[in-house]
Amino acid sequence: MIIVIIMTTSMGKGCIFSVIPVALFQGCITILSRFIEPWMTEQALANLSLTGSMLIFCVGVNLIWEKKFKVANMLPTIVIAVIWALLPFGA
């Protein structure tokens, strides 16, 4: 919410409408998380947390320096990290 307020003040009123798709997307993820909760082991959560932290780091590098990581191309690693933890050899 704070980022949207900052973007709205610097880029215009149109940025406030970005709240709608973000709220829908995050709301769907929150609701769907109840269905996958039984399969999420401690190792799967650790892998998910590590992968998410690395993606956030890459976004930060893109914002600060000239180095550009294609973070959208790395999004499948979130699913792969969880599946890897659930496989017998991944734990």
C-alpha cells in the first residue's frame, strides 16, 4: 500500500488502480494456500522461502544497479523448489 501511495504521488492517479489486480492476485493466492497446506512440509516451506528471497534480491538489484536479471523467467523456480522438497531424493 505504501509503494502504491508513493507511485501515485510521483506518477499520477492511474497508479492507484494497480491495487485492484494486486488485491485479486494476492487474495487468490491466500485462498488457494488453504488447499495446498497439507502437502507443504517444513523442507518445502524452507525451499519456497529461499527461492522467494532470491527473486526479491534480483528485483532489488534491477532497481539499484544497471545489471538486469529477468526475474519473470525465474518464476517457475518457485514451483520447482516446492516439488523438489516433496520428492524422495530432494529432502
